[in-house]
Amino acid sequence: MKSLKIIGLTYCLLISAAIFSEKLYGQNLKENPALDEKVKKFLSDHSGQWHDLNIPTADGKSLYDLIIKGKYKNALEIGTSTGHSGIYIAWALAKTGGKLVTVEIDEARHKTALENFRQAGLSEYIDARLADAHTFVKEVTGPIDFVFSDADKDWYKNYFIAVDPKLKVGGCYTTHNISDRSEGGRGGHAGRGGNGGSGDYLGYVKSLKNYETTLNTSGGGLLISFKKSEK
């Protein structure tokens, strides 16, 4: 009987240890209440002011949630605009211990984004580049585990092909301004650079067997593609 009690106690201790370890693993995000408040205040103060090719708030929250859930750390943004999406991405990366590399071709938007990042308290989590994304994306080094593509639509497929080898298995590639009407060349959201090429792009990504792709229509049309394997 005594032996059974000892075995039972040992089993309980092992279960407790496993539960404790799981809780610790789930709590490994970096907490920074002061930064959270600063970012929230900045976003609140600038609510309704993101008109220069920026994403809607719903998509910003989706990007944030995807990074937190996936615990992604190495993010690439193609098309900074004035920084609305970058703020949500970098805010999440501040919790996972990561950093965002973002590229913008327009100097005025780039400078405005830098100031917005500074005011939001997120500059240290962002490497913002002023460059042509057509060239920059080919040269950027990996590994990358999260991508947000929101530049010229007629180059969406080219961006994807250039980044795919650098995206880790388990990584996530997101694309903005896509709708189910884009497929087959039937149009879609206008967005940056018009809608040319978005239909071909959507069909291409959905055909890839090593990606699991879904469309989130709660905002401006966010295509979410998870990389399941290399091929």
C-alpha cells in the first residue's frame, strides 16, 4: 500500500511539473507595460489619420495576433507607407524578442514613418530602409519567419518568389489588398499600385501545395499563407 502511495505521489509530482513547464513556456513573451501604454496612446491619438496607403486597424490587429501566436522574430515588411502596419508588427515583435526590417521607396513616407515609429516608442525594434523593394527584397538575407507584403500589386508574385527560399518552414507570409474577386482577373481592392496582377498572384499562391492559404476579409483583404514544408 505504501508503495502505491509513493508511486501515486511521484505521478502527481510529474504531472505538476509538466503543467508548470507548459505555463512557463506559454509565458515566455516579454512584458513591457510602459511600452504597451505608449503604443496604445499613440494609436489612439492618431486614430482615423492613416490615409496614405496604410492598412485599416482590423488588419493591424490581425498582423499583431499572427506574430504573437506564431512567436515570430524575424519579420520583413514590403511597403512601409507611413508606418501604421509597421507599428503593429513591431509592437508584437517587442514581445517575442524580434525585429522588423521594412522598406519604402517614397522618401516623404519613409521620413514620416521614422517619426511615427519614434513617437510610438518602437524605433529600436525596426530597421527602416529607404530603397526600391524590387531590388531590396532580392538582396535581403534570411532566415525570415514573417512577411507582410503591401507594395505594388503587379509585383506581388515576384516578391513572393524572391522571399520564399528565405522563409522558414512554419513561417507566415501575408499579403494585403486581396479579395476572392481578385482571382481570375476579376479585380479586387484597389490598394497600392492598382489591382493589376493580384488575380494571378492569388491563383499562384493558392496552387502551392507546401503552403496553407486563407483569406481574412475583416479588413482590407489579408491573404495569410503558412509555409508547411520547403516543397
